Amino acid sequence: MKILITGGNGFIGSHLADKLVERGDDVTLLDLVFNKNTGHLDCEKVVGDLRNSEDVLKVVKGKDAIIHLGAVSRVVWGQQDPYKCFQVNVGGTLNVLESVRKTGNKATVFMGSSREVYGDIKSIPVFESSPKNPKSIYGLSKFTGEGLFQSFRKYFGVKSVIFRFSNVYGSERDLLDRVTPKFILNALSNKPLALYGGKQIFDYTFIDDTVNGILLALGKADDIVGEDFHFVTGKGTSVEELAKKIVKLCKSDSKIIVEPEKTFDVTLFVGSLEKTSKILGYKPKVSLDEGLKITADLYKKIGLFKQNLKL
């Protein structure tokens, strides 16, 4: 199977590429840069920018599936630079879809979206059909990208599927300033853990479960066109509880400091597994406690926390 992953050097993209190459797929990665995340992979790696339609067009041709993960991928980055966030997350998504349309490619296009499209919700669990009311620039950019997917499927016959991820963690390839890796590194370094509010409740998903969900969807591509899926655990944990779990796990002397909430952050998300389980057979295997231990052990093994000590 010929598969393109945009954002292929990133956290989720590189782990997905590991599995696809391992099983023998013909994989192409598109990203701005390539580093040790994918240095071990024997596959095609194309340096390119999603904002450049020609860069996208040349890698789309001849693919059986396109997994669109390339994005400005943090809420705070979207708030800091809304223009770039929309250029990449909306303009880049448009370039992917338009390249498929122009080439007449029959590939199924999968979009990596986010729990952020729901905004502040009133009840849990959240279903794929729940109202969408994004709160942040990032959330709005993902919601707009989803709208493009729906329009290109309706008007141009582009086969598409949407994934919504939630607080994925569990690797040194993660952006280490995200909440879970940052808490673990700070705890291992006996540095303070800063909570911005701390009462927010989220659904933390281990990277292996997320990747397995994507693989299940790839295997049923022809049967799930037009669908959207959560890859979550269905269990909520407050940020404060997460911090306490990590401090205890790491046997840390770190203090937990509470700062004011950020106005653009959502406060509650726990996703329903019902649809993903029924249609894809998806079942998360790694509990939060297990996943945190795996991640902390990994960070200790590779000495990642020692770099954090110097910061």
C-alpha cells in the first residue's frame, strides 16, 4: 500500500510510520525537516511545506492513502500566531484536498483533528455528533479543516475520514513542552509543576493506542468514508490529579504551583468510545498509570530529564 503521511517527522506521524514501514507498506513522509524521529526509517522523506501547493501536489500522486497530520499542533501557538496557524492548518489542508482533486487520485484522505473542535462542553462523554464550538484559534482552524474535508467529499467525491485525538503522550518524540511530558521531566528534575487552573479534566491517550486506532481505520478505509472517530480512553483525569500522579510515580520533591487559567483553554473533555469501538473494533490497551510509568522510565533511560536540569 502506498501511503503518504504529512507531518511525517512529528510525534504521531513518526510512530505511525514505524508501524507502516515495519509491515511493508510503501511510505512517503512530508515535513519541513527530518531529524532523529525518523532517521532510522528506510522510506521516502520529502522536505516540503504544506503551504506550498506544488510541494503537496508532487507527493500526493499515486498514493492509496493519505494521512494528513501536518499542522501547527499546539493551542498556544495558534494564539501567538493566528495567521500562521490558519495558513498551515486550513491552507495546508486545502492544498492536500485540492491536490487529490486535481490529480483525480482515488486515495482515502484521513485528517488528524482534535478534541479542541468541541470547545467548552456541557456534559460527558462527548460523542462525535456532539456540538462543535471551538474556543481557541487552533480549535477553529481544525474545525475549519474538518469543514473542508466534508465539502470536498460532498462536491468533488474526495474520500475522507476524520480522526479526533485527545492529549496523546508517551514518547521522547513528543513536543516536550506539552503538559504530560513537561510534568514528567520537571518531576524527574525536582522542578515545580505549574498548573494553569488544574481543575480541567481531559482524556489522556497513550501513543500506541492512537497509532493502533489509525491502523484499524486504514484497514477499513473503503467502509468508513465520511465518518469521524475519537481515539480516546473514555476516562477523564484532572490536570491536578495528573500532576499528583506524576510526582508520586517519580518519587519527586517537586512542588505543584497553581497559576491562573488560560482564557483560551477548554476545561472538560472525555470522549466516547462507542462509535470507534463498534465500527473499528478499537479498544485502548494502556491505562494512564501504565502509560505514565512507561514514559517516565523511558525519559530516565535515555537521560532526557538531565537536559531539563540545565534549562
